[in-house]
Amino acid sequence: MASKDIFSALAVANFRWLWVGSLGSSFAMNMQIIARGWLVYELTSSALDLAWVTLSFMLPSVIFSLYGGVLADRLPKRRVIAWAQALNCVATLVMATIIFSGNVKFWDFIWFGFFNGTVLALSMPARQAFVPEIIPERLIFTAMALNTTGWNLSRIIGPAFAGLLIAWLAGGDKTSTYGVGIVYVVIASLYLFSALTVLKVDRPGKTQCNRDGDSWSDMREGLRYVLEHPPVFALIVLSILPFLFGMPLNTLLPAFNQDVLQGHADDLGYLISAMGGGAIIGSLLMATMGDMRNKGFWLIVSCLGWGLVTAAFGAFDAQGAALVLIAVIGLLSSWNMSLNRGMLQMQVEDHMRGRIMSIDMMSHGLMPLGVFPISLIAEYYGVGAALVTSGFALMAITLLVAIFLPSVRSIARTD
């Protein structure tokens, strides 16, 4: 019965095409994490340079997400999504050509990351807003669950496949970039597949008649709403903290794998896949415990647990322990983000929900503010020390917020 309910949204042909296309682009993005991280660290041996590449990808979400919402309202959503995937395909093929030439430089990953991030920021609002237009209202939550499941599946399989492909094609030669180039060709093919499947959706997507709205006024109204509603403000703060002090692990993982664990590209793929596996378990647990009481309390506990396990991960140098701990991090992060997102939607009025969720998404672009200081610690004191610091910082600031921000305490008492 439950299984039938979970997959019922796929019976809607338009959603099925959109979901398959999203799955293809999710695999592309997660394979790229391995290929990009491995080659950048091979070229520079610098944790700080990994942070710069992360910044180049994240910065556009702060700059362009709001305008992406404008595009979603003014243009057919199917066209926006398809063009975005086609542009990513072309850019990825250009990057593959540069890698095959043997002249790839650090700055190539900066421009490519910024381009990818810009395309994502401009197209993601259209993808999110398209779902309610092509699926019955009763299936919207099922469709969202399937999107989350697809993303987490790509986190498991994509990195492992990319890592194994790089290691196999390199034939033991750690200086070889051939395997990375092949992975980029595969990624480009996935982007093309995503563009073509989205075009199979037979609805172009609704457009708004009023195209003269002032996006800055909408943004100010959303910010004012956040400041005037303390529970909403508290949830956004608790959403930002893990991105500042929990997510640096994702950026530093290639360096930790190579310097601390003495691992290769396939080992890095296993680590990211273990994190994705933990995230799927966390999502399933969240689905079975969605009616639990004191959700705010458990949100704070999950933040504290995320920090504690991140610190423990940085303190160990054994591959087996690393796989177990990073799976637990995946579980806690998935639980935390699902719980926070659900509570935020429940706290916000219908007419403000889109803008508030947009502000929440844009706030995630602040991640480099945490990544850079943690990466500096990694540069001078080692990656392990940086992750221990990151974990304890997440725990300490979460406790301070819980103690000194009254609205957090009020959320912690809600059911």
C-alpha cells in the first residue's frame, strides 16, 4: 500500500518525464563533485582552492536566485529548464575538451563553477514551480518525496561511478586526467538527456500576465515578513548554521580523503555515496516519524548531533570509521533539512510561502562564509583539525542560538 502511494505520481506522464530529466541532471551534478574535487586537488594540493571553487558555484545562488523566480513567472517553464540543461551540456563539453588537451588550469574550474551555479540559480525556481502545474494537488507531496529520493539516489550511485571510472581509466596513474575528461563527457551526455526528456512534457508551463512587478519590492516584503515573525526568523537561522559549519565537510572531503585517509578517487566516491545512503535512511525515518511531537526540539538536537559527528569524523583516520561516520552525517543532515523545511512551510502564510522559501534558498549561498575560515584552518593546521573545529563550532553556535534566541525556544515547545 505504502509503496503504491509513493510511486503513484510517476503514473502521471508529464511528471514522469520531468522526474527522469531531474534524475539525469542530479547524476550529472553529483558525478561532477567527484571529478571537479579530485582534479582541483591534484592540480593545487590546496584546501583553500577547493573553497574558491565552491564559492564560484555558490555565489550565483545569492546573486541570481531572485531573478530566476522572475524568469519562472515570465517565461514558459519547460523552455527555461530545457535551455538550462542544454547550456550545461555545451559548457561541460568545452570543459572536457580543455581537460583532454592537458592544459586545464585552476581558473577553468572557477569560470565553469560560476557558469553552472548561474544556470542552476536561474532555472531551479522554474523546475520547482513546474511540479504543481503538471500533477494533481493530491499527489504533490508524493512528487516532492520522489524528487528527494531521486536526488539521494544520485548521491549514492553518481559519485561511486565517477570515482571508479576515474580510477579505472587512470590505470593507477594518479597524474592522469584522462579519466576525469571521460567523466565530463558522460556528465555532458546526462545534461543533454535531461534537456530532451523535459521537452517530452506536453505543457509549456503557465506564465504570469503582469510582468512589470518590482522584484526588489517583493524581496523587501519577504525580508520584512521574516523579521516580523520570530519563529520564521529562528528557522531560517537554524537553516543557515549547518550550511556555514556543517557543509564545509563536503568541500574538504577530497583533501581529507587524500591527505588523512590516503584514499584514491574511488574511495572518495565511496565516501560521498555513504553520505547519500545515510541521507536516504534519514528521509525514510523522517517519513515514518512525520507526526512526532516537539519537532523544534528535535531540530535543535539534529543540529547538535550533526556537529558532534562532524567533529568525530575529523578526528579519525581509518577508512571504515570514516564510512560509518559520514553515513551518520548524511542521516542527520537529511533529517535536519527535511524537518526544517517542513516546519518553515507550516509557519508561513500561503501568499508569502514562495518568497520566504526563496529567501531560505538564497541564504544557503552564504555557505562560503563558513567554508573559507574552515579551509584556512585546513591549509595551516590540517584537514582533520579543520573538520573538528567546524563540528564544534556548529554545536556551540546552535547552543547559543537555542539559549539566547527566544523564538527558538518557542519553536522547541511546539508539536
